[in-house]
Amino acid sequence: MDFNELEQRYKNELLNRVVPFWLNKSQDLEFGGYFSCLDRKGNVFDTDKFIWLQAREVWLFSMLYNKVEKKQEWLDCALHGGEFLKKYGHDGNYNWFFSLNRAGNPLVQPYNIFSYTFAAMAFAQLGLASGNAEYNDIARKTFDRILERQDNPKGKYNKAYPGTRNLKNFALPMIMCNLALEMEHTLGAEAVEKTAKSVMHEVLNVFYRPELGLVVENVNADGSFSDTFDGRLLNPGHAIEAMWFIMDLGVRFNQPEAVAKAEKIMHQMLEYGWDKKYGGIFYFMDAKGHPTQQLEWDQKLWWVHIETLISLLKSIQLTGSEKSLEWFERVHDYTWSHFTDEQHPEWFGYLNRQGEVLLDLKGGKWKGCFHVPRGLYQCWQTLVKLAEK
Amino acid sequence: MDFNELEQRYKNELLNRVVPFWLNKSQDLEFGGYFSCLDRKGNVFDTDKFIWLQAREVWLFSMLYNKVEKKQEWLDCALHGGEFLKKYGHDGNYNWFFSLNRAGNPLVQPYNIFSYTFAAMAFAQLGLASGNAEYNDIARKTFDRILERQDNPKGKYNKAYPGTRNLKNFALPMIMCNLALEMEHTLGAEAVEKTAKSVMHEVLNVFYRPELGLVVENVNADGSFSDTFDGRLLNPGHAIEAMWFIMDLGVRFNQPEAVAKAEKIMHQMLEYGWDKKYGGIFYFMDAKGHPTQQLEWDQKLWWVHIETLISLLKSIQLTGSEKSLEWFERVHDYTWSHFTDEQHPEWFGYLNRQGEVLLDLKGGKWKGCFHVPRGLYQCWQTLVKLAEK
């Protein structure tokens, strides 16, 4: 593969097509914050504001400012969302709502812990970009709320009857792997090391089930496999995304054995999750091959594919894995030939099993200014290192 | 159409294929209640017990006993589930859990009002079948709980922030249309008339939006259209199913104008919801043509199609509508050629847009012993009347 050519391709797509799309189309200049529900051409089709996506866009523009170039319009765009979030996004005590209406009035209560994790990421990165200590303070206070809530993330909205089947879910430790490194400058090395050690163990030794060779989305509270709908549930893209978080932590804490295990798990999830008939990676599967409860199980989602490309490139860069190189070519070809839109910038998000566009939105309730630009940035940077070799 | 031949077809499918499937495959002889997660051949692939489906199977076998034939095995099967539900299904005060594990221990709290509505239906019908007044008493007490909760059905699990956007949902008045008639023998004519009048108004004049010509799933508390994801949401099968409940009420209360309006709405929902490219009725749509939040929007579901057949036949029988006859031929052909399984009894539940089987289960978390046999029974009975004409 020509890493120089690829590097340019990922960089150009990021800086000349995707970033301008969000910069120009998403900012709500009247009420603040961002629109995320944008149709194929970037026109707003709904004005609700989802905290996940508000926070992720603050993070993305702050990150670009911190890592790519000190462009004032990027910082301004990040501050535009940061100020809206600071004012309307939480209940006064850094409990983050799930969604707001256009004007910033809360629509959905703070039931979702990931609103908190993305707010913490956003304000830590914005603090770094702006030099404004208030933002770092919001990030730290939000991180405290996450630690308080991590044993019962849904709080009073938890509908599980206590005691019958106590499961723990993969998503929080998975996100914490990323958040730990994201927040090192605010939390300090000691706190990060403590968090990182615990969440790496959870991901690699608890949610990874060696008897299946797979990462499951839920396990019993004692760490054992649960032969139930939730316990058998696989989300290959989710597990594969976690593997690049683990590789980053493996590099940071000098643990090559963690990198090697993450690479092995990634290959196994790819083998299991790849659609041999139509190509692409399935959204949900059952570890025993039973029907899933998720009707969208066979769809091909943008984030699954771009996150996989990041993990594969990091693996190639860190270990030179031939298997990862082969997989990268396959997933890269599928991704660029199915998710990109030649007519209008930003990528499609949702394809059916056959690879046809299912919803032609560029942003919605769950797709915003995040996975595509973050993924293009991560791939670009890793390709730079590969090209230098 | 040859109504005599059709009548035999629906009857045979019900009595010789579908009913024996559930009778033989679903009863849990060890722990009580029913398995609903059955694969294509009827083998159990998960043992969780969902109250919706437990109650609906009690109702179905009670109804068959009451209306088709006094078969002891049908009554026994209904009692088998009824006793399990009575013992394990609620919290002691007729607040019905959402799901239980195989042994009957609660898994999910009583957050879902439809667990209550199906329990009320089940025990009212079982009371009639068994002559046991205790079951009627459970039905009445459950009905009281529904009335108490109808203004905030999710109770403390409601995540909507109060005041910003107060919506009301179509599903409860829609189900109450059916429940009112189902419970007439337990509640008395006066209570039924009062409930029926109110819910018919909600369905025909509030959730039906004349400016759109469509029934929406949610409206503002004041009855106006909400131009939001929830307010624009359409579920054509849901609206069309409600139309046969309305037709039944129209007959019961001698309101031909309600029957005529239900017929008109049904035709409009069918025109909007029919997939002109691949056939079949879409699962979810947006009233303004925007992308839906529901990723499964384009799938073809069994209950949507069989409920539509019921509504169409009732319309043909009550008014002789030529349009309904044309639609019936189209939907009947699609349904029988796509959902039925020549190899093994019971129907497939979930097809992709193209009409291919998406999940080959015969029962799961949401599909049980209900829509197929109820639909076959309703169609059969209406065809008997049509054949007699």
C-alpha cells in the first residue's frame, strides 16, 4: 500500500470536505450550540440538541485546534458549543441532560452516563484549547459525577429488578479507556494510571471471553458469561473500537502484551463480524448464533467501519501485523466505496445489509461531528507514521 | 374472490398449523408459563418470560375456548399460563412486571403499561373461559391500575423533563379501544361506553391529523401537531390495526360514521405506508418524509400485515368497499407469499425491505402466540360472514 497517497486522502477528506461541512452547516447562530440533524445536503431537518453530539462537536473542534492548527474559526466553533453546553446542558450540578430543544430547555432527564463522559471529554479538550481554567473545572466535576455513578449508571431510571440478574455493561469501561487518556492533563498521571489499569483489566479479561474468543456487551456482576439475550450480545464495532483505546493505553503505559492481546481480539471480532456475503461488518450479533433482539442487526454503520480502520492502522504501525494489513485493505475499500458521498460532503451513516443507503442523513440523533472526522484524523496521523517508516 | 375458499384457508392455517405449534412448543411444563423465544422449528433458544407475551397467550387460548370450541387442552393451556402470571407476574398489587426469568423471578420493573393492558385482557377472557371469579377480579383490579396510571403511564421511569414538550402517545388510547370491548362482561356496559367514547374521540379526532390525512404516534398535550421526531412519527400498521378496533366499536355502539371514518383513515395510511418498490407496508415513517430515528423503519413485520388484513376484511364486510377489496387482494398475496413458512408451522416475523427473512425466529421478545392466531381467527370469522352473503 502507498501510505503517502493514503495519508493525503484521509487528510484531504478531513480538512477539505468533512470539517468545513460541520463548520458551515451545524452552528446555530441564533440560539447557540449545534444542529446535528442535517440531511444529505446539510440542511437542518430537526432542531433538537442531543448532549452526546453537542459535546462531541466541542471536543472535535477543540482537538483540531490543539493538534492540527491554531485556526481561530475552529476555536470559535468549539467555544460556541461549549458556552451553550455550560449554560443549558446540565442541571447546575453537572448532571448532564440527554437532550434539549433548540432554545436549550431540557427535554430528556440526565439518565445517560455517556452524556457525562462526552461532556468531560469536551471540556477537558476545550480547557486545553482556550486556556480557560473554568472549562477544566467543569471537566473535573463531571468526571467526579461519573465515578459516583459508575456502579449504577442509570440511577433511578434503572428498570432492572435488583437481584435477579445483575449484569454489568461493556460500554462504560470501554469509554473510560479513552477518557482516561483524554483527561490526563486535568486529572494528573496518578489518577489516570489507576483508572486505566482497572478498565484495561475489565475490557481484556472480563468482557473478553476466551471460551468464545469474543468480547460480549454484558457479563454477570461476578464476571461470568450470562447465557441470556444481553449476555450473548455482540457489537463487533464497539469491541474493535475499544481495541485502539487499549493500544493507546498499551503505548502510554509501555505494555506491549496489552497491544498484542488487543490485536488478537480485534482479528477475532473481525472474523466473526464480517459479512461474508455482502461485505461490511454487522452491527449486532449473538455469540451463540441465535436471533438478536436488535432488528437493525445486519445494518452497516459508518462508525463501526471508521473505528475499525483506526484500530487496524494502529496495529500495523505498532506490530507490523500482516493480517491487519490485509484486513485494512478490505475494510478501507468497503468503507470508501459505500459510505462516502461524491455529491455532497460528509459520509452516509446507515446502510442496509446489501450496502445500499438506508437513511441519507449526514447527521441525526446519534451521528454528528465525531466519528468521521476523528477517524480521518486518527488514520491520517497513523499513516504519517507509517509513511515515515 | 372466493370467500368460501379463503375462509377454509385461514381456518386451516389457524387450527392445523399455528395453534398446535404454540400448544406443543411453548408450554414450560417444569416452571410454568410459556416459552416465547422459539426458533424456526419451534426449539427454545431463550427462556426469559415477557409479560406481554405470557398474557397474550393466556388470552388467545381462553378466546379459542370461548369462541371456537370447548377443547379441554386449550383451557388447560390458558390456565397453565394464567396461574404462572397470577403467582409471578405482578408485585402483589397488580403492577405487572415487564419480564421474568424462567423460574418467575422479576427481571424488569413494572414500567410498561401494556404489560397491564394485556394482563387485563388475559384474565377477563380466562375468567369467562374458566368461570373462576378470581380471574375476573384480577382483570378488574388491573383495569383500575391502568386508569390510575393512564396520564403518566411510565410513572417514575418517565425520562421526559416536565414542561418542555409534553406529548401524549397513541398506543394507550388505541389499545383501550380494544380492551373496552374485551372487558365488557367484567366492567359492565356503562363503564365500557364511557371509556369507548373517550378513546374513539382520541383516535379519530386527535391522533388523526386531517391536515396530513394521517394518524401520528404522538401529539402535544393540547392535541396539536408536534413538528418533532416523535410528533412526525408514523407507524402505519399500528394505525391500521386501530381501525378495526374502531370498526368493532362502531358496530357495537351503532355508529356507522365511525366505521366510515376508520375506513377512510385505513385507506390513507395504506396509500402512504405501502412500499411501491418492493411491496409490503413499512414499519415506521416520518409524516414529512424526513429520516426516522428508527433504523428498522423499512422492515416488513408480520403483525402489521395480518392486522391490516383484519381491518380490510371488516371494511369489506361492513361497507362493501371496492377499494378495500383491491387492497385486501394485494396485502393478502404479499402476506401469504412472504411470511408463511412451508417447512415448519407459524409465520416468520421480520423481513427486510426486499421481503427476505431477516430473523428466522417464530417467537421472541415481541412475537408470541398472538397476532398470527388472532388475525387468522378474525379473518376466518369475517370471511364466514362474507361467504354467507
